[in-house]
Amino acid sequence: MTQKQRRIYRNVRALLERHTPLRVDCGVLCGRACCRGDAETGMLLFPGETTPFSVTEKNGRRLAVCGGRCRRSDRPLSCRLFPFVPLPGPDGKIRVVPDGRGFGVCPLVRHAEAAAFSHRFLHRVRRAGALLCRDGDCRAFLEAVRRETAQQEALRARFSKK
């Protein structure tokens, strides 16, 4: 991890430390599904990001795998952002969208239009995205996630048509 990434990650962690997507514990809705992982599932690690969790690799990406409980201060960046991801658009603006990779796990992703998300949290996710995009590797990482998200949305739309 570069010094620049270390500084950015520290700032993003601080920005999101005490903020959550809902005003209540969303884990009660799904039995903390996003906190359970195995060798095939987990939270994506950003470039150079380290974690005390076990790490597995899938499709060239490193995943942090949680056993169901952790100290909030140890959570990887993806956990802090979930169920959203900040994506840089072609115009350079950051869009905060539901993280499509959580579609099968998180009811908030599947029903994002109906959830009463914290506007403060969404604003902080957008700010986190702007900070992350100051680093070229992180920007490239988020652009790759944007492309994957677009592919997932296209597939869902294709298979949900009647």
C-alpha cells in the first residue's frame, strides 16, 4: 500500500466510522448476511488494503472473509460502504449506487427504491468515492466495479423481462 493510499483509506474510514445506511441496525433484516463469508464470498479489498480477516482470491480479486462478528474499527472499506458503492462516471462525478454484488445477500440492495436510507450516509459514501478516486489505482478499481455493475444490471434486466 502506498503512503497516499494509506492516508486516503484512513480518511475514508474516519468519514464512515459512525455512519450506517439506516438509522436502525440493518443486520436484523437479514440475519447479518453480509457479515458471513466463505472461500467463495466476502468483501472486495481495495488496492493494497490490508485486513485482520482471512483473505481469499477470486477472479483476480482479493476478498476479506468474515466469520460473522468483528470489531467495527477492523471492517474493510467495502464493508463500510455496503450496501452501496461509489462509482466514478464518465463525466468524473461520483454516483452512489446499490452494490449489485450484494443482490443475492442484502434485501436493501434488492429493494433500494423502497428503503429509507440515511442521506448523511449516502453523502459520506459520495465523499468517500471522491477521496478514493484521488488515487489512480483506486479509481481504476472503482471503474472496473462500474463496468461489472453495468454488466450485472444488463443481465438482470434481460432475465427479468417477460
